[in-house]
Amino acid sequence: MERRPDHSKDFAFMITLASRIAIRPGLMAREIDDEMVMMDIESGQYFTLDGVGTEVWRLLGQPIQVSTLGDRLMELYEGDRTAIDADLLRFLESLLEKRLIEIRP
């Protein structure tokens, strides 16, 4: 069987502050000692989040607009809004790449 090159890293995801995102169906998640442990039922892969990542995951209980996530993080943490938004977008893109979240209309 011929192997195709993996171009998934070449694709730039288009999550913006206006995007609505949600946890992808088919994931199991449990919080254990301030760490979020998730399992993708389809692939059997495990993922963990801690710190701010766990807080973001908690906020994803319902579909939410990314800018609203940024608002909530500003309420919880001190920091520059531009930097928080940039870090949040990078983090969400990594979750999207791992198929832990999805963009909703």
C-alpha cells in the first residue's frame, strides 16, 4: 500500500474570535486532581490538559463563541487581552488539530 504524505500540518485552521466551537461528540472526559483527561472513543487516544487548558475545557460545556471564552479568561486571569486572545487561538487550533473540538455554524 502506498503511503501518502501527511499534509495535515500544512493546513492553517481558520478559528477566529467570531468562531463558535464545541467539544466534539465521541469524547469521554474526566477531571482528576485539577487535570482534565480525555479519551477519543473512536481512536482510543488519551489526552490531558492542566492549568488554563482545563479551565478552557470547562467553559466548552456548551457551544461558545471564542471571543466569549476570551472574556471569561480575562475575568479569571490578569493579562493583556491581545496576548490572551492569541494564546487562546493557538490553543484552540491545537485542540481542533487533535479533533477534540469542532467549529459550529
